[in-house]
Amino acid sequence: MLRLFDFLLAACGLLVGLPILLLIGLLGLLDTGSPLFFQTRVGRHQLAFRLIKFRTMKPDTASVATHLADPKAVTALGHFLRRSKLDELPQLWNVLLGHMSLVGPRPCLFNQAELIEERQRRRVFDHRPGITGLAQVKGIDMSTPELLAQTDAQMLQGLTVAAYFKYLLLTLSGRGAGDRIARPPG
């Protein structure tokens, strides 16, 4: 049932959001010369998939977890896209393809061994990763792997249709900060 909601909402989001996607793509092209960002992430059953987002950092930035990224690498447009969460919109394509769900644990990188181990223990990888979920609305990011995996497992155990829509509405209303880039010292 949730997969049906994922498919319908992602398709509607891509169609309705097409003008916004095109505008952000054009602005991204002017900002960095490369508006889309592709990254291999850990998906359901620990299978690799290519996540797509709008680029928020300079193209030569190292591929690390967000909380470890260099804050100076974020562009002016990138700051706006991250704050507004518009950088996530292209992931609707990942949802449409079935790599992700709208609601689920945020997909991690393969080099985040501690988080992968914690998620394995809690069977989090039995489910599709998502764009948003309980951890995101609570502001828990990947810098606390054990807490994140616990929160992911808690969400997945109680993921009903009502909870699914609750997490979507909380996210759309601006709740939670998601993965944050550490501020530079000083």
C-alpha cells in the first residue's frame, strides 16, 4: 500500500514540480555548471543505488557524510536549497523507480561502517530508504549512528499509513533540520 502512495505522490510531485525543477536546474547550471549530484548510496538489502539530488556544493567536493563536509564547499544557491530542502526534489525520481520511499531511513554511504553495522543489527535494510522519516523530523543526523539506527528501527516498526502521512506533513511544514553541515570554527 505504501509503495502505491510512493509511486502516485512521486509521479504527481514530478509533474506538478516540473517548472520548479527546471528553474532550479537552470540556476544550478549557472551556479556550478553541473546542477545535479549523483552519489552511490546503500539501499534496501544493502544494494547500491544512485541517489540524485540538486548540487549544493562545488563539483570537486569530497564524497563524505554531510556532517563531515567542508562548509566552505556549499555554494550560495546550495545554502538556500539545503535550508528549503529543495535539493531533495530530484529524489522523487528515485522513489518512482523504487530505489527509495518517500518515508524511510535516509540512505547512507558505503563508507559509513558504524551506521551500516547498527542498521544491520536492527534490520533497517529490510526496508527501502526514504527522503524523510522520524529521524529527520526529530533533527537526528548521521553524526550519531547508534541513535539514528535506533530511531530508524522505531519508525519502521510503527510505520502505518497514518504515520507515513504524518512524517510527510511534518517535513513539508518545515519540521526537522535533516543532515547538517558543521559550521566552520570561529
